[in-house]
Amino acid sequence: MPLDKYKRAAMERPPKTTVEGEAGAGKSFFALSAPKPFVINTDDGIDEILLHKPDIMVADAVPVGDIEGNAKIYDGIIDTLTELAKEKHDRKSIIIDSLDRLEVLAQAKVCVEHAIKAPEDLGYGKAYVYSRGKIQRVLAGLNYLREHKGMEPICVCHTQVRTINKPTLEPYDVFTLKLHKSASADIMEWSDAVLFLTFKMIIQKKDTGFGRKDSRAINTGERIILTTGSQGVDCKNRFGLPPEIPAEYDEYRKLINESRRQNASNS
């Protein structure tokens, strides 16, 4: 049949993952637990991890205090991705840590290109649209490394609290990526999974007398990952993962593999 040329088998490619979460929950450690990682270090918070994981390769790209310097650092990131694409190497994963610091570099590149001192100087919202394009260029580089080098892309991002207004609901607050809203939407769309790392909480009730009970949230110290958009977090996954899983990279990949095998057996 003429349309047979459009048939193709499904490919099991590395997942595109974005890791967000609370401070100190282990976002960087999770990402750098991927096999043979190469990290573009824009956040300068991984040195303690490097002490225990000497196999990690690092391209430092930490923002500095001036726009011209940050623009050059952004160019260096593009050069690094190009080098990884062209050269032979043994790296199995590519990490961006973190996206919100990458956005600072992207905005600086826009400022230099348009000879302005701050994004606001370009007019309402324009610089943020242009910096969105710079981040998309990095995502395109990650896509290329995934497709042609078999590298697993993992992005780390800090969070912010944003109020959501929907016509059918009362306004509510949610943890979301610490990015401009357009860049945040791009990351959510690009990612196969957006994971929220946090600490498991339990609710403890205490009798205070007179028939009253007070509730208190207790931090258990156990790190977990939330995988779906509930409990006040903006996350998702395309693998049918349980809503809550252990905060361990190996367990995450194990569950993805199990989901893929299950889907294959059902097809």
C-alpha cells in the first residue's frame, strides 16, 4: 500500500527528564547518578558530589557578574554541545544543572546581541521571547545527542511557587519551574518526565483537649519523587509511573523499563 512507507517500529530511546524540587532534596545527586555523566555546570553546586563520583566530566558555565561575560559563557555551552556531537567519547548522559541559571546566560546573550543592559530595555516581553529561543537551541542540542550519540538528557531546575487561575476552580498555588512562563512551558513540553524531588511527610495528630485535635506535618527525612501533577506540584510523565517513587535514579529507570515491557506485551 502507498502509505506503508509511514510505518515504523517504536524505538526505545533514553528518556528526556527534568528534575525539580525543594532545596537540598538531592536533585543534582539524582541527575549525576545517571551512567557516565557529562554535566554542564551552570549552578556551581556539585563539588561535593564530584568528591564521591570521580567519573563525572564537567564543563563549568557558572554565570558571572557582567552581561558580556555571561554571553560568552552561553556561547561556550553551544560549543561544548557541538564538541560532544562531533567527537568520539564514552559519555552516556548529558546533564544541565541548572536550567534557571542557563536562562540567565541566555538572557545575557540576547542583551549583547541587541546592545541593551537588561532584558526589560528591549520592550515588553521581547527579550524573554528571544531568550526562549536560546534555550530551545540548547534543547535541540540535547535532542541531537540523544538521537545520534545515545546520550540520556537530564535537566535540573529550581522551583518557585506560582498561583494558578482557572475558570472552573478557585485560585491555588503550585510549585513550578523557576523559569519565565514561556520557557517553562517549553521544558514541560520537551520533557518525557518532569519529576519533583521532595521529602516524605506524615501528618501527626495530637489531642489538645476539649475534643480538639491539631495536625502537624512531620518530615520523615525520606526522599521521594512525585511523578504526576498533584499535591501542589507541576510535574508529569509519559511512562505510567506510580504517583510516588523512591528518589533513586536506578529505581526510576527500572520502572520505565518495566512500563515499556508491559506496554510491549499488551500491544
